[in-house]
Amino acid sequence: NAGVMQNPRHLVRRRGQEARLRCSPMKGHSHVYWYRQLPEEGLKFMVYLQKENIIDESGMPKERFSAEFPKEGPSILRIQQVVRGDSAAYFCASSPGRGAHGYTFGSGTRLTVV
Amino acid sequence: AQRVTQPEKLLSVFKGAPVELKCNYSYSGSPELFWYVQYSRQRLQLLLRHISRESIKGFTADLNKGETSFHLKKPFAQEEDSAMYYCALNLNFNKFYFGSGTKLNVKP
């Protein structure tokens, strides 16, 4: 079991471009979570998804950010028209069901906006 | 509002010395608390959770509801314990609130 796979590990984008971050959950996990870590801060919850459904997006910025977890393929966190303030590490986690049991984090994608 | 506070950004100790990483939380209900560790260049890993009341790698943490604390302790630090440590509060079974982390540096 390869664990939670995130790619790319590092992503550089110019201001105004789009960033797409991918997350493949662990085998058998149908719940996916995205977190953002700004420099010198802890991880902050962004969104919780199950296949084809957004369950909780209370941590998502209102504009430019979106997330999906299609029936087939990885979960995608999409940031449109990136700005310098979007530079951060974005972590994905997955779990087999509701609850903290089996909650596993990926290695993260470090986004740098230049 | 729910919040997790880790007051120390950096904690340096010598090998063999006791370690205590502080964590305080703010939550009016029954919390579910965790400690996560991130070694250099590796992913975040679960260290322990208060429900299981176990000791992992010599670390323990006791939930003190009166003081709303969940401090992480180890009687004798090892160099391989050097890492970032995050205290986290799990709510509604689906998301964590993390503290800002404490970097533990164990000197030889």
C-alpha cells in the first residue's frame, strides 16, 4: 500500500496562473481532506470530500479555490489566478470512513508563487 | 471557537534530559486530542491519541480537562526525537484543528 500520494511535490507558478494539486488516497479510503500550511503556522483544514461529494468546505477561501473528488481518479485541489499569498504547503489526508481512525496524511505539495 | 495552542516554537534539550511539549486547547465539549510528528523531509505521522492512552517511542500525554491541556512528555530524550511536533484537536469526526507546532531539537 503506497499510502496517500500527492503530486507534484513542488509546484512553481507565476501570479495569475492556475495550480492543480493531486491527491490519491490510500487503497480502501473513500474520504479525502485537504489542509493548508502557511509558513510558521499549523495545518488549517480546507475541505472534506467523499467520492463525487463535498461534505464540508468551511475552510475553503470563497474565491479562486475549488476541490473535487471524482468517481474515478485522484482528488484535485484547484487554485485559479494564484497570488503570492497562496504560497504554502498543501497536505492531503484520507481515511476509510468518518472519524480519526486510519486518518493518514500525504507528504504534501509545496506551492511557490513567483 | 475551537483552538489549539502550542506556546513554544522551539525547544532544545540535551540527550537524556526530560522533555515536555506544551499543548492547550479551547473547546467546550469532550475533546479528542492527538499528537502528530513530522521528521525532517517526511510526512506527518500519528504519534499518539489520548483515547488509546498508550506510550509510543517513550512519549506519553495525559488529557487534563481542568487545565485544558494535553502536554507531551518523555523522560529521556533521544537525538532521533528531533522533529516538529503538532498537537491536534479532532472535531465532528472529520477534521483536525492543529497547533502551530513545536520544533524539538535534541542535542548530543
